[in-house]
Amino acid sequence: MEPFRIKAVEPIPFPTPDQRRTALANAGYNLFRVPARAITIDLLTDSGTNAMSAAQWSALLSGDESYAGATSFERFEAVVRHLTGYDEVIPVHQGRAAERILLGSLLRPGDISVSNTHFDTTRASVAATGATAIDLPVDTSTSTSFGGDIDLDALHALLDGQDGAHVRCVVLTVTNNAGGGQPVSMANVAGARALCNAFDVPLLLDASRFAENAYLITERDPDHAHYSPREVAHLTFSLADGCWASLKKDGVGNIGGMIALRDAELARRCRDQLIAVEGFPTYGGLAGRDLDALAQGLQEVTDPAYLRYRAQSTRWFGEQLLDAGLPVLLPTGCHAVYVDAAALLPHVPTHQLPATALANELYLAGAVRVSELGTLVFGRRDPGGGPDLPAPRELVRLALPRRVYTKSHLEYVVEVAAGVVAKAAEIPGYRIVEQADTLRHFSAVLAPALTPVA
Ligand code: F0G
């Protein structure tokens, strides 16, 4: 059960079926464009949607809003140093600012960044520097416990091959959000460390979900079963040269991010950038009070009772959805349940966006908002004007905001999902009417594939 009780509540909306149809059509069939007042259960993301604790709310009041040298920064810096072991701590307003600044300070045109999987904003930041992002995820049909691992053989081959000299960083995204939210094992981090040593390349972590990764290691790796999640997190950070994180996830905040490094010279270059685009290095685009709430959140998030509840409730939710007939990816991680939309909707061809089709249907059926991680997000436009180059998988993600929804909220989602499964064969595909060049899923306008647009 939830290892907390509820002190503040907010009402949730219950739009009627008609209101849902209208809201989705007005939003160009893109759930990012649907207003939150038309959503009953919002599983779009676990990012910035966390419920803060009483201790975090009280920490807000000790926020020091001094422009330079605020004591809030000192508290934040001490917590991050203690957690990561990295001396150079740079706050930013969210994860993608960290990516833009750190990767922008590190990469040059022609360079390569290689990862288990770059998250979409990470990939966009790599591309903005003129460098290339290469993903080398492990084959998940052979590794079920640690499906977030990087393929070490492929990494070795890349570093040792003709492009090896261009590799400027190896990035492990923990947990691997774009790859089903699966954890990266300690052995994999150590293996990547050894290769980075051999080829003199820095190893960086996208540590946005470091606590969930650490907890899943204690659950799935008998060698680490007796460690606390915090100890496993320490070990993970100790093997890398630095990290960045969106603290809207395991910082249990509503906004925030950070860069933390060993390399003082790289940190200096990052701070130069930071001052130009985020703010002075002791606040980095955040209010002092945000830094205090995050410092508190970063300490709470490794509580074993919280992480056990987090992993167990997500597993329970995944099992219920599976029983309801959704093709759920197993094992579940912590922050979300992923569903294979292509398996549920074989009649919807990839270029008609099966993952979008399933996501939209969950909204129409019960005002449940989820996100698509399929061809709309990860597909590529064909430069020749043909159909999109498809994403590797057509996934739908039901992300779980931290400490926000109870079991009965999730039971409602399971009921809605069962209704969608019952009419799966009638669910239409979608086509893209308007799209941006990068990160198109946030703003694209769509239409049902079989209905001509007026
Ligand atoms: N890295 C990972 C692994 C992420 O999941 C995200 C964001 C970011 C970086 C970017 O951080 O949003 O603070 O700028 N993921 C959110 C999600 C958006 O829904 O998964 P940000």
C-alpha cells in the first residue's frame, strides 16, 4: 500500500463522452494539445507531475531568493555532492537545459554520442551541435531483467572501429525511458566504464530516474540485493564521470534539473553557457525555493519503503492491464507501464500510427491521457516525401506521476482499457496533417486516417 497519507487534495474533471470527442477533435487528435481540464486521469508523464511531501512544502519557505550565493544553493549542492560524489554542481531549470548546455559544451560537428538510448530531447540536443547520436540498446529478447543495458559488444566494436575516434561521450540513460523504462545493470555500467577507460572517452549518466534504477538493481540482481537503493545509486555514480538529470522525475519536484561533474574545466565551460541562457550558477533558472524542495526530494526518493511501493504498484497495474487484454511489456519498471500498440491493433499500418490510435482511444473511452512512444515520436520523415521511416516499436506509455494516484484511480484506468480492448478491431489509424521539423509529437495536428479532413 501507499507508504503515505494524503494531506491536500484537488478535484479531478469528468468530461462526458461528447465533451471528450470535441476536446480531442479541437486538439487536432494530439493529446498534448488537450487541456488538462478535460482529463480525468493524466498518465501522460511522470515528469514534473509529482506530489511533493509535507517536508518539501515546508522547505519552500526556507528558500533564499538571493541572486548570487543563496543558501538554498548551498543546501542543494551539498545534497547532490553527497549523493553523486561529483564536486561540480550546476542547477538548471529542467533536464533538456542540462542536455543543451552539457552536450553543447562537449560535442562538435562530426562527433558521435553513443547511448543505450538517447531520450528524444537528448537526441535533439546532440543533433543541435552537428554531432550524431547512436543508440546501441541491448537485445531485449536475451536480457529480460536489465533491458536498459547498452550492448557492450556493439559499443566495443564502435569504439574500436573507424568511427571510434569521433566518439566524444558514452551516455547511459538510467532507467531507459525510451526503451520501456527498463533498468541498466551494475555490471553493464562497469562494463561501459572499462571500455570508456580503454578508449579514453567520458562516461555520462542521464540520471533522471537514478533512484528507480537503483531500486530495480536491488530487486533483480542477487549480488546487490543487500545494498540499499542509496548505496547502489552511489556505486552507479562512482563509475561515471558525471551526469545530468531532469529533477522533475526522481527529484520529486515540479521543476528543475542539474548537471554534476568531476571535470572542473568542463564545468567551467558549462557555467559560461549557463549564465548566457539559464542564469547565475547558484540558481540556474530556478527559484531558491525550488532548490530547497529538490534537495529534500532527492533525499526522500531513495527511501526503500517508497521505492518498494513504487515498483510494486507499477507491477500490479501492469498485471491488471495485461489481464484486461493489453499487450503489456514485461517486466514492468517503476515509472510507467508500456503497451505494444502494434500487437493490439494489427489492422493499423505503421504509417497510420498505431500507438497514437491506442492513446487517443483511451482518451475517448474514459478521459485517460497517456503518451505515444511510436512513430509519431521516434519515426523519421522520409526525405523523399514517402511514408515515414517507422520507429522500432509502437509503444504506448502509461506513466505514473509520483505519489499522485491511488489504487482505485488505476482500477478505473484498467476498466477503461478493457473497454478499448473489446472494440480494438474498430479503432482507426491517424495521419499527420501538420508537423514541425523536430520534436513533432508535441505540436502535430492529426486526423483519423479514414475520415477526409474538411
Ligand atoms: N532524459 C530523460 C530520460 C527523460 O525522460 C526526460 C524527460 C529528459 C531527459 C528531459 O527532461 O523534461 O526535464 O527537460 N522526459 C519526460 C517524459 C518529458 O515524459 O518522459 P525535461
